[in-house]
Amino acid sequence: MTLAGKVKTLRQLKKSGYQVVGVREELRRNLIKKIVAGEDLFPGIIGYSDTVIPQVENAILAGQDIIFLGERGQAKSRLIRSLVSLLDEEVPYIAGCEINDNPFAPICRACRQKLEEMGDDVAVAWLPREERYAEKLATPDIAVADLIGEIDPIKVAEGRYLSDELTIHFGLIPRTNRGIFSINELPDLAERIQVGLFNLMEERDIQIKGYRIRLPLDVYLVASANPEDYTNRGRIITPLKDRYGAQIRTHYPKSQGDEIRIMEQEMTSFPDLEDRLIVPPYMKEIIAEITALARRSGDINQRSGVSVRVSIANYESVISSAFKRGLRCHEEKVAPRISDLAAIIPSTMGKIELETVEDGREGKILEDISKKAVLNVFERYRNLQAMEGLIQCFESGLVVETGSDRPASEYVAVLKEVDAFAGPVKQLGADTTPAVIASAMEFLLEGLHLKKRLNKDRVEGRYRYRS
């Protein structure tokens, strides 16, 4: 039986020898254990092992509050929520306390009264780590009462005096006492609320309304913000910036491999896809390359960023397009193709902001980025000299038609008729699976077109490649 199962009163807690430590010391102690044991500190966080995570470790070891600066989709919220894993599984508190009071040193008046009246018979409850975390998205309508507290008119109506500390209804931060509190998008917090955080961060206490109350809360404060808003004068007051011990800059994946790993980890998966889906490596690379090019495009607002969610949603979209084709064509296996890239338009357009908005221009910008991505990946995969035989076939009159609705069996038929396809298709890793063969052939055809070795015509929703 665990200590939580045995200890129900303060007397039992004292006999157990349990020592209550501050939340910063608790985080630090558990981090040290994980580092010594060689454990993965933040599983599921990809691409930060040499950049962000070492800085987080340093901040925790130093007992510093943290603010994460980064554009949207850089795993700031996930990283903050992962800090909960560094808390103890359970900690004792005075049963019924609104602010999770330390049984050995309660700070709220109600718990101090309980201790005076009941002594060591005060009931002790145990708080799981998941309940020691709270977060709030900063919006202009947030009031001091939401975060700090307010007078509860119901308690006043019950007969208490306004001057009575027991009339206070505690806000989110006091209710997260002995835990972690996160404020997302900190610059959106009104200035008067930002001022209200000063005491909490420096003197480690809060004051409510005009009452002379000091609550020395034990709260680990973490925040997130967009760099442009955070550094923009007037969005956040300088004294508050000064009180955060560590300012850590997050970033988008620095390598295509990290982007792909995130796509694969975060995509929505379904049981009926597991045995049917095959995604060729070059299709994953194209999806990741589209996002990478969007992050460097002058037509896209880089201040708002191009989230990793773009890659994830686009990956899901091309897979869905391939799966839909498989259903209609009654195919056992499905694989995304170049013609499935048309499916990424709706999954991309809602996640990017253009520098100039013109009717119809959004689709053109995305089409150009997609073509450039296919070309970049094609150049990494193919040697044009190895495909001269295939090019000669087109010069001799070969015409190949492709389309997202075309069955894979039709591509296999072309492969059997045109021997020059066999070598390049095999070099792309395509086996005898029709869906993979179709995907490889479309990749080769589009690559040759973008290299200006083939012409491409759009005919009734399909594409025709010719010399």
C-alpha cells in the first residue's frame, strides 16, 4: 500500500516522516533523478533535444519561472504540460482546502482554524500531479478575480463581514498553490492584470482587493508568447518581463527528418488504415518540403508563422485522398500520389496568412510552392541520365495519363507495356504493389515535367504527359 493509502491524518503524516518541499525543489529533485537515470525527459517532443530542452533543464535546476517565445505550432503548450511529469505522483494537503494547503504550514485562514481546533487529527488528502496544473489563455476580458480572487457575495450573505478573509473566493492561481500555473499568450493579458502578477513572481505572495492579506503561494509560473507580441513595446510591461527568470526561444523543426517524425506521430490514425496504407518516403518528404518552403516564402506572412500543423493536416489529407480512391476502386492497398496533392489546399489555406490578399492568388501561391517542393525532392532522388530511355519513349510518341481517380491497375498496365519505366520505378523502392507502382510513376512523370523534359496537359480533371 502506498503512503497515500495509509496516511489519512496529520498525526499519521508526521509519524511517516514525510517531508513537504516547495514545488521548485520538487521539480528540481525529480529532474535530477531523471537525468541521472538517463530517462527521456519529454517524450513526444521532437527536435528540441539539443536546443530547447537543455535550456528548460537549466531553468528548472535554477528554480526559475519560464516564458517560452515562439510562433504558433512550435509545441509550446505541449512542452509546458509535459512539466507535470516532473511533479511527485501525489502530495498531501489539508482535506477540503481550496488552495491545497501544506498540512505542516497552512497559509489560508480556514485551514489555520482547523489546525487550531483539531490539532493532529486534521484530515489529510492526497493530490495527484494532474490536478496540480492549471492554465489560462490570456484574453482582454480576463479580470483580476479570475486569476487572483474576489469577494464572494454568497459568503457575505451567509453572515460574514466584508473584512473577513473567509469571504474571499480564490482565483485560478491560488487554487494552483503547490503546482504549476501557465498563462498562454501572455502579451494579450491586460496591463492591470500583468501588474497583479508582480507580487506573485517576486515576493511570492498575492493581495486581494483592499484586504491586508498575504498568501505566500508556492506556484511555479510558466508562460508562452509570440515573439513579435512579446517584444512589441506596449504589449507587455517591462517589469513583468524582468521577473521571468528564463526566456526560452522555441523553433520549427530544423531538419526534414524531424518534420516527418512529427507528422507521423501526430497524424490522426484509424484502425482501417493500418493494414492498407503505404506511404512512399518521397511523398512524406514532399509534404515536409511544402511546409519548409512556405516558411521561407515572401508571399506568406512569416510573423504569424507556418505551423507544424500544416504538415500534419496535409499529410492526413493526401492519405485520405488515397484511401478514398482505394475505396472506389476496390484496392487492397493504397498509397498517396502526386495527384493527391490537390487535397492539401483546404488543409493549408486556413493555417497560413498571405502578405497580400487577391482573389484566386492563394491557390496559385500554394500550387507554385507544391511544384517547387516536388522538384526539390525529385532532384534528390533521380539522376536524369538514368531516365534517358524513358524520355526517348516519350519522344517516340508515348503519352501517359494520370489522375487521383485513376485505378492503380492502369499504371501497372502501362509499366508492362513500357519497359523503360521498370528501372526508375524499381530504384524508387516500388515493389509489385500496384498502389506503390502508381505513386512512383506519377512522381517520375511530374519530376520530368518540372525539369522541362515532358509537357503536361490538363484534360477533364486528369493530367496527360507527353513529349
